Amino acid sequence: MGIASFLNLAVKAGTSLLFATLGEILSEKVGHLNLGVEGLMQIGAVIGFIVGFQTGHPLLAVLFAALAGSVGALIYALVTITFKANQVVTGLSLTIFGVGFANFFGSRYVGRNVPQEIVNFFKPVTIPGLGQIPFIGEVFFQQSFYVYLSYLCVILLALYLRKTRWGLNTRFIGENPVAAEAGGINVTLYKYVNILVSGCLCGLGGGFLSLVYMSVYPIDVVAGQGWIAVALVIFSIWSAPKAMAGAYFFGALRIVGTRLQHLHLPISVFAFTALPYIATIVVLILTAMNKRKENKAPAWLGINYFREDR
Amino acid sequence: MKFKQYGVAKRGETSVQLRVLVTLSAIVLALLTASIILLVAKSNPIGVYVGILQGCFGSLYRFSALLEKLVPLLILSLGIVVAFKMNFMNIGAEGQFLMGGVGATLIVRLLPGLPAPVLLPLMAVVAFAFGALWLIPPAFFKSKFETNETLFTLMMNYVATYFVMHLQYERWKDPAASGMPKIANFPENALLPQVQGFHLGIGIAILLVGVVYILMNRTKTGYEIAVLGASENTARYAGMNVHQTILKTAIISGGICGLVGMIQTAGPSGTLSAEITGGLGFTAIIVAWLADLKPVRAAVVSFLFAILIQGGSYIQTAFQIPGSAAAMIQAIILLYILGSEFFLRYRIIKSGKRVEVA
């Protein structure tokens, strides 16, 4: 297999991670550590598949995967923003819920194929012009529409966070909600909107797995990818373009890991599977030691803001 | 348009009655919500709830199975209580549990011939040490560079999982298991004794409730942990060695979680595997939190959760209702209780005057 076709697969393997990582970045930027990503992906994957299976309509399936993710995120938002519950504990509960929900409703679809209309719709499409660029074209522009949607999300998220007033306010809230509110920003509204969109992205990540990446519905669709996404947010130091590189790197590791199993190398396969997490720990330590503020986690990450508490 | 203005204010101490009332309402609402979801899926909610209870109290055997589910959950939550009390978010109990299992298994493999009264305590000590060792790096970097311990301990879980998979599939794979990726079962002398079908684990769990209670409420260390958890600055002004207290707490918390690795491998599981935790390390965090970080309450909450876990596995085998139904119900109850705590911490006040809204 050529390098270009390997990287083409790595992009595909990293796409679900990329969606979920973008979602988690958005949530963390506004100060909410959501450990429910895995659950949100599961909900998106199962709802997307069921809608796709029943209607055979690809766009409807994707839409419902995204909606399901944001409904799940609404639960999280309600409990952590309005009812001020601990974010870590709420996120973990959401993951337990999402995994249970997906297993419960997905059990009767295990082993079913994605309908042919949907498979055809999400077949790799070569973008005229860009797809003909040697190497880069084959890696990035001979992919499914769903993958192109993820590129669009990266661009939009990067622009939103860096170039718009809304994005600036969002980051402001993550760094200091007290000052943000004093400055006239509606903290609660911003948090809700960001977290709902974040859930949407996680749902899209789950939908990609069940509708495009897998051709048959498996027992556990997401299988821990949501947790890798949480790691990836740190690995990419809260930046959307870096998340893209990181997602494809982790995607490549995933492919290498499964392929190595057949080669009987002296190094353990599991060393490869553990590598993303070890790398994340290293990044976590390095960013903490680094004095530069823009590389750090948002200052209020994981801490609920409540005006009356001051 | 005219709206009445509502506001919220902090409550002082809450009465027991209010606490019980709010929590019970949350559970009732959660069960109603779960019933709707079950009805949508064309399952009979009453049947599911009765089935869950039958699976726990229907026979002595099922009751002992319930206690078997309770033991790891309770001990893990005790370990977590210690760390959370210091405001140290140890969500790495899964990993510490697994590494404790590695420690216990290592001793069994190195010294299989020792008599049980020597072997079992030695396994417990090493499991404690391995669990502690797994929490020391996050604690060290937290106290030195303020790394985020939530994320650090989370990552350590996966490193532990893949390390155990490496042992299970490669290094310690049992050649006698005809190709099955499994570590050999422990010999008889490395298994916890049973009394009438009940493992010794339940005794250890009850003992630990007392130990952690005394540690947190009656010792200097417990006091230091609580002060540091409330305010790091206060702890510094009081002249405490913050760095040392963080490390000490990590050793206790990680060690207790590691001990579960020994109890499970030498108890119900009979050997080590990557699936041994079953996500309990995460559930235990929620238990600790709902118990308000109090050891005795953790026992009560763990018991209630163990009912859902044991009941879930029972309805799966007995009625072919997916066991995930129980996991879903569990999570719905959790989310409602988490939300309801707001009403214990704050009260809603009507500010008398009406405000004009254009």
C-alpha cells in the first residue's frame, strides 16, 4: 500500500475523532469539561443509524445524529449550567447514559447493513481540481462528503474562536466568567449555545462511525473513541487546526495498530494503542510547565460559575 | 409585559427531611422518565423494576451476588472519597484497580507455593503499592506544576488497560488455555476464603468504611486533607507541608483502589483480565459524590447502585431484557439526583417587586 492511500485511510479513521474533538474544544473553551463525549457519540451513532436504516435517507440520518447529540448535550447543559452540578460527575453520568441508551436501542440492529442508498451517497468523491493535486489530492480530496463536512467544521470553528466577537466572548468566559459578566456578556446564554453546538459535533462524530466508517452495525460502535477525543483536545492544545493534525495522527496509529497484529513484531501491539494516551500525558505536563498562557487549559475549566456565589 | 422576579440564594445547613424529600422526588421523577423510554422501546417498565429487585433479593444466592457487586464499588468509592476531599479529582480508579490486580497477580506468579495466610496479605500489600504507584505521578506533577489531575488520571486509566491487555494477550497468556487470551486462574491458596458462599471481600469493605471514617474524622492527616481541600492558601498559612500532604493522600487513595484489584482477582474473578473493572471505577466516582464524600453514606449509596448492577445482569439472563436498560435507568437516576442537589444548596426566592419588561 502506498503512503498516500495509507494516509487517505488515516484521514477517514480520524474523522469521527476530529468531529468529537472539535465539539469538546468548544465546550472546554467556555469552561465546561464534558466527559460525556463518549456518551454523546454513542447517542449520535445509534440514532443516526436507526433513522438511516428506517428511511434510507442519508441527509436525514446525519441531521438526526447531530440533533441527538445536541439533545444529549442539553441534558448536560441543564444539569451543569442551570443546576450547577459538578461537571466531571455529570459528564460521567452522561456517558453511562449514552452507552446504555445506545446498547439498549441498538441491540436489535447489530449485524444490519447500512442501506445501499446511504453507502452510495457517502462514497468517496474526488473534488475536481483539488483531487488531482498529486499526493495531497489523494489523501484529502478523494473522500466522502461527510469527511468534507469535517473540514468545513474545522474552518468554521477556527474562524469562530479567533476572528469573531462571539468567539472572543466565549474564550473570555472560559478564562474569567466574573469579568465577562461584568463586561455585559450573557454568560449563561453563551454556555448553552456553545455546549449545544458541541453536542451536535459529537453526534456527527458518532454518526460518521455508524453510517460511513462501519458498513455493518457492530455491538459497540464508538468503542472508547470519545475518550480519545478528550485526550486529543489536550494533545492539540485547544486549537481546531492542530486537532485536525492530531486526529489524523491518532487515526494513523489506529490503522498501524491493527495491521501490526499480523506481523509478529518484537514490540507489543498494545504499546501502539497506548501511545496516544502516553503522548497526551506528556503534552499535559509540558503545557503545564510552559509559562505561555495561550497553550494552557482555560482557567475556569471544570469550575461552575454562579453569580450569587461571589 | 409583567414578570415576577425570581432569584436564588445560598442555603445554610439543610434539614434531613428536606434532603430525603428532594432525593426521593428526584428518584421518582427519574423512574418516570425511564418508564417512558422503556415504553417507547416496548418494554414493560414495571416488569423491569420488579425483575431488578428479584435479581437481588429473590434467593440467598442472588443476594450473595449482590454483595459481590457491592464490594468493589464501595471500596473504590472510599478511595475516591479520600482524594476528592482534598479537591483532588482522582478519576483514575479504573487504572489503580487494574494495577492493583497486576501487583497481586505478579506475587502469585513469583511465589505460587506460599501458604495462603502469608500469600494473601502479601498480595494485598503489593496491590496497595501498585495502586498507589499509579496515582503518584499525577499527584507529583499536580503539586509541582499544577497539571490538571482530572485529565492526567483519566489518561492513566488507558495506559493501565493496555498494559493489562499486553499481559493478558502476550506476556502472561496461559498456554494451557488453548489459544484463549487469558491469564491462568489463581491456585487455591491464592483465593480469598469464602464463608457460606460469601466472599471475605464484604468483611474487608465494611472494615475499610470504619478505617476511612476514622482517618477522615479523627486523625491529623484527615484534618489536613480537609483543610487543603477547602483552601490551599489556608493550608499554607497554617504551615502545612502541602506537597507532602498531596502525595500522602495520593498513596492512600490510589492504594485503596489498588486493593480492589487484589480482592477481585483473588475473589470473584479468580484471575486478572482487562475487563475486570467493568467501568466500576467511574461509577464509584459518582457514588462518592452522591454520598457527599462521607464514608458511611458511600456504603448506602453503593448498596443502591449494586442493586441496579446485579438486577441489570439478572434481567438480561432471566428475561432477555438488555442489561443496558439497567445502566440507562442508573444514569437517569444519577442525572436527576445531580440536578436535584441544586435545591439543597440554594433556595428560590421571590423578590417582592415586579419588573417591567418591554
